[in-house]
Amino acid sequence: MNERIQEKLSILADAAKYDASCSSSGGKRKNENRGLGNAEGMGICHSYTEDGRCVSLLKILLTNHCIFDCAYCVSRKSNDVKRAAFTVEEVVDLTMNFYRRNYIEGLFLSSGIFSSPDYTMERLVRICKKLRLEEKFNGYIHLKTIPGASEELIQEAGLYADRLSVNIELPSELSLKALAPEKNYEEILTPMSQIQTKVAENREERELFRKVPQFAPAGQTTQLVVGASPETDHQIIKLADGLYKGYGLKRVYYSGYVPVSGDDRLPQVVQPPLMREHRLYQSDWLMRFYGFDADEILDPHHPHLDLEIDPKLAWALRNRHVFPVDVNTADYELILRVPGVGMKSAKRIVAARRFAPLTLDHLHKFGVVLRRARYFITCRGMALEKRDYDEQTVRRKILYGDGQTRSALVKRQLDLFAPEPTIIAPPDLVSPQLDLFRQAG
């Protein structure tokens, strides 16, 4: 790899790291003794397939030049950063060379906006097309769709990419106008709707004709920046819920805002809200796999996620009237709502109780976290925790256990949980109630 390409790769891989759709390994082990391998790998990130396999992807931008001036983005046009751009051929060559050396198994490609959405999107599509048709590359390709690009280009992109994504960026249109004035929800939601329609049509066609090419077989995703605008957690998960139901998204990614500039439009963030991002992912998991509705997790009276405890435990503490649950008779859906019981544990409980009544020892072997679950379940009518504690007592016992000194409890809390960030919103920026199901265009 020559020095010019190496410099471009360094700049454009670094600019791509703020997209949360792929998780980085965080490894920085360099090859300094002429040994085998190099974990530093600029632009190499790890993602997971549907069957649980971990795959390495080349994660880069086509360019960090951009005509937009989004306050939260490191590549915005007003930011004083070194700019670079790959050619179509350079991205194709990099991908194939990295693949042949077993560095990667796929490509994650995004881009700033050169001169127009169509101009940029056309180059992204050309890269995918050359990889598939000329290089016969059958690895995984995740392609970022440029808001405002034509439907024809999106259609072509879906024929060559495995997954498409359109980043919605901020949780309300008011915040988007304030921090990214060149963007609007219509240009973001329109391609989402087009992709959803194309995926559904393609599925129907393939049921009739096997040789019909697949369109974005891995579906579509999006990303929300958390902490750059003053929306509540309730608004964020309501928006995510609406995107799942209205646009058939596979995933919504949450990216804790990382301060990249001193732009006056941005709130003052003392610390990136990493724990808040984590709690949002847990809430997202509850909606997707545990049968929770967004309004059950949070509501206007409880608009923010508790940073000390996970959202399922918070829900259980607010709804003590639902418990205790008898694990030998309760429905699978109700067992799933018990804190400390995961999907695998719930399935094991339902399967095993057909043969014999379950005991405490069975639950422990099934992977139930009894330190949490004991306050919410019974076995054969017998409670594991005999006293009927109030909400605050249960919370304290789960968090800190019994018999610890006050200083030990405080130290444990500081070790486990990041402090809540201090966010000062611009005075003229007020969160609206989102119209989640507004049809764009």
C-alpha cells in the first residue's frame, strides 16, 4: 500500500468511526517485530451476523468532504480537518486486497456529500457494482444511503448491497433543523419507505420466481445521535418503536454524542452519555424480543431511563402488582418480564416444567439471576424472598446487596455506573412531541 493511499485510509477510516452501526474491537496491538498480523488495522471493525458469527469489515468513508454543515458531525464543511477522497477504483482495490489477505470479510461504506446526493450515491453504487460484477466479490456489503438520492439509485444499490441504511441522526425534526439545517425528515424518511417497499415487493417476487435477484437481503437500519439535542428517552424509544413498526427496520443504533467541536448550536456535554446509550439499547432489546411496548418502558410521567438499573427492573419495580409470578404456571410472555430471566432461561423453564415442578436449584441451573429474580417469583406457591419489601428496599438490595458499609456501596456504584452527564440545551431549542408516523413525501 503506497503512502498516498495509506494517508487517505487513515483519514477516512477515522472519520467513519462515529457511525455506530458496526462495533469496533478496540484492539491496538501493532506488528513491530515482523511477526504475523496487525490488530491496529485502520478501518477494520467487527460486526455480528444473524447466526452469531463475528465478521471483520473494512469501515471507511468514500470522502469526508461535505457540502452540509451538521453541528454534531466531524466532517461538516465548517470544521477545520484534513480532507481526503477515494476514487471508485481505490475502494475496490482496497477491499479486494484486504479480503485476499484475510483482513476482512466485507465492506461498510459511507460518505460525506461531494456536490449533491445523487453525485455521491452514484459513486457508492458504482463501487458495489464493480465489486459484485467485475471482481465477483460475494462478501457482505453494508451501504449507507444518501438522503435526497433518487429512487433509481436506491433501487440499484439494493441489488448489490446486502444491507442499506439511512441515518435519521436526531430524534426530532426541530433538532434536525437547528443542528443540521440542510437536512429534513422528508428526505430521510422517503428512502426508508422506498427501501421497505422494495424489500416487500422483492420477497413476493422471489416466492413466485426463484431467480429474481435479492434486494437488500439483510434489510435496512438507521442511527440516532443521543445527547446532542434535548429530547427525552421516552421520545427516543417512541421514535424507534415507530421506525420498527412503520418502516420494518432491522435495527436502530444509538450513538452517544461525542463532542467534536465548540459549535454554539450544541449543548455543553461534560461527559459522553455512554450509560444512557447502553440503557437505550436495553430498552430497544425489550421492544424487539421481550414483548414490551415503548409506553410500558417509559411514559410522560417517567420520561428518562434510570441510569442505575436496567429498564426491565425499573418496569418491574413500578408494577409490583404484577408479581410475584409462579414459574410453574405463568405464561412464557410473563416469565420473560421477570428481572433476571432472559429469553433462553424462560424457554428452559417452560420446557422443563412439563416434566416436573421446578425448584430453586432448577432455576439456578437454567441461568436465572436469582439475586434479581427472587423478589418477583415463586416456586410451587412458595416465595424465595419471604418478606414483602417496598420498591426502594428491593432496589437497594438488588443494587448493593446486604451487609455492606455505606462507603463500600458508594464505591461499588461508582465502579459500575458512569455518572449522569450534564447537558445544557440551547435556550431556544424546545423538544416537540414527535409525529412518528408522518408519511414523508
